[in-house]
Amino acid sequence: MLGNLIRDKGREGRRGYTLPRFDVENADLRKILPENALRKEQPRLAEVDEPTVIRHYTNLSRKNWGIDTNFYPLGSCTMKHNPRANEAAAATPSFSGLHPLQPEAQVQGALQVMHEMQGFLSEISGFPAVSLQPMAGAQGELTSILMVAKYFEDAGDHRRTTVLIPSTAHGTNPATAAMAGFGVQEIGIDEDGCMDVEELRENADETTAALMITNPNTLGIYEKNIEEIAHILHEVGAFLYMDGANVNAIIGRMRPAEAGIDIMHFNLHKTFSTPHGGGGPGSGAIACSEALASFRPDPVVDKDDDNYHLVRPEKSIGRLACFHGNFGVILKAWNYTKMHGPELKDVTNMAVLNANYVRTRLKCTYRVPYEGICKHECVVQPPKGVKALDVAKGLIDHGFHPPTVYFPLVVKEVMLIEPTETESKETLDDFVGAMLQLVESTPEELHEAPVNAPTRRLDEARAARQLRARW
């Protein structure tokens, strides 16, 4: 695109920028950088006027796809609307101007927000202890399993070498277990799409450190045997960890601690409405039982009388990131929770209603591999002879972001749809209409989609394997 500007619109002597005056002394780079890092000639940049520059980047922005421009039903990712009230709270100078190294006496308001958010997550989950430090969902997973590892190390129990993981797990789960030093054992699912309890019973023993389960799982199905699963793990002295990616389906309706879960993470950057994608920012807060509380990462916020302060848990695994967590995301999640108050369960109610509405309307044409009510997301398969990828590409021409395809791996040609609670019935009707219309096309027509997008169909596999990050 920049090359096109140079070739088509650039004219010598035109300037499309105005730099502000330096407020620091202009450094001589020749005295700072090594000789081989200095340019030998000026870069070949487009010489264009300001309107051309503005139009170029504005048109590029219109090619971006986001929740602010289109319906984004990405399964297991909870791409919900991000309320602007959250952004206003995070932009308040009293918060945005803080520095993490300021004395605690000067940041009592920020520490109060963090302490209250810890309390909110404790109430929602039923766990007595929370840490806000992990900076993403995957890091929340890693934090949890590192805490489990530290627990067994502290207890002198060196037999615990394996983490059990259902076949419906997110891909980060086995990666997390391996990074924490554990071997991985997969547990299959039963005919209802839930984890196979008998297979779990056969594999759980004194070498098991934990089971990592997502509930509802990635098929959008609630693990109806969750209490029995917890009992099996606890009988052999292991922990039950819950991946919190799908918490949008249970807030206010189910408290994980009361089902026998020992530790979990939340995605504040999904469930609690703060923006995510593109690598961040995120917040993968964790909540845990009393047995694991002393192993939480350093620091957490405590309160004495009317003062808030940072403390290090007694047997902490240490820091997972710089400073105290991703405060901007925590602040937005705090604001979201305060706005909903006791009605936070309505988020769950509407998310589940929307997913079941989509599922019910599609099942007359699409195949539904598991009968029964789903939770916040549903899985469907196109009619025989139609590829899930082709339907996904066709949705782009209809103005919808495609749902997740080919995940979870246990269902062939699967489409994983999560409408979230913030979409209207009219939007869902339009989406379902497009899904139904697409499968009426011939396979050859679908295979050409998208035809109206800024770019035609890409070879994503080759692009990922032969990445060209510059030109």
C-alpha cells in the first residue's frame, strides 16, 4: 500500500506531517548507535500532503474487522461489546496518570479498585483468595499450574508428574502443563460431549498433579459430572483446575468452588467486557482455595483498617509480570462489575439464551452433533458436502466475522458460534439468515468466497508458515 502511494500519489516536496517541538535535547545518533546500525541513505518514503496521509490511514482502518464494526461470533473468545463507560473510567487522569512505583499512600484509590476487584472475583467464584497479577488467560493458566507444582514441591511429594486434560480442552492447556514441567495425559469424552468419567477414574492416581477442565467445555456443554470429577481427583490427592475462558456462561448461576474446583483463572479481558485481541492487553486473574492461597504470585492487595497495601503471600511463586498486573484492564472490569451489581447474572442468562436461539434456528439445516441445551456457545456442522471453511469465508461477504472453525477437534467440519449477550435478536436473525442462505449455494460458488472483501481468499496455512513481515 505504501509502495502504491509512492508510485501513484507521491510528488517531490509535498509534506503531510508537522512534528511538535522537542522538549528534550536532540540526541546525536552517530554518537549513540554503532556504525552498522546507521542508514547510509535516506529511506524512500512517500512525499504526500496531509489529506492524502489521513485518507490512506482512514481507509486502512475501515478494512479492520472488530466488534465495533460487525458481529463477531468467535467461539470461546467472548467478543462482546466494550462499554464506553469503561473507557472513560480508565482514561480518568487520577488513574491514567499513576506510576506503579509511586508510594502506596499516593495510590490508595487504585489499590482500593484492585482490592474490591479481588473481592468481586472471590464472591463470583466462591474462592477465598484471588490474584490479579497474570497478564493474560494463558498466563493465568500457567500461574495456576505453577502454584499446584509449588504446593507439591513444598509438601515434598515428588510423585506428581502428570496433568490430565480432556480432549475438548483449549490448546493452551497442554502447553501450560508442559511449560510447568508436567507430562500430559488426554482424557476422552462420552456420547453427551462431556468428559468420560470412567476414563478419568482409570487414569487418576498418585502421579496425577491436576486435571485442567473447561466448564462449560469447548462444545458449549456444561460438565454435568463436575462434582464427581472433583471427588475422583481429590481421592488421589490431586487438584482440579478450571479454565475460565467460558465463565461468561456461569456467572451468578454457578460458583466453581462449590462444585469442588480448587483453582481457576478468569479472562477479565473477555468475560468482563474489556477489549482484547491483537496480543493484548489482557488480565488472567486467578482465584483459589485456602490450600493454595499462600502460593499466589507476588503481590496481592490487602487492607488494614482504612489503608490498602501490597503484600507478598508467604510461599509465593514470585512475580509473573512487572509490577501489579494490567491495571487498566482491571479498572475496566471493576467498572463493568459495579455497573451490573447484583444483576451480573443477567449477562449469563442472555448469553445462554442467545446461543440456544442461534442453535435452534440453525438445526433444521445444519447438523447438531449433541442434543440438548447448550450454554453460551453452540457447535454446528454444515450439511454433508459443504465445508465449514467455505461457509466461514462466505459470511465475510455478508458482513459477519466468521465463527471459529475446526475447533474443538473432536467434531469434524465444526463451527463454534458464541453470540454473547450484547447482540440483539435482529442481529442474530440476520446472521442465521446468512448461514442458511450460504448452504443453498453450490460448493463451487462457496469455494470462491469471499468475493466482495478487500482481499480474496488467502492461504492462511502457507501465510503462517512462510511469514513475510516486511517488504
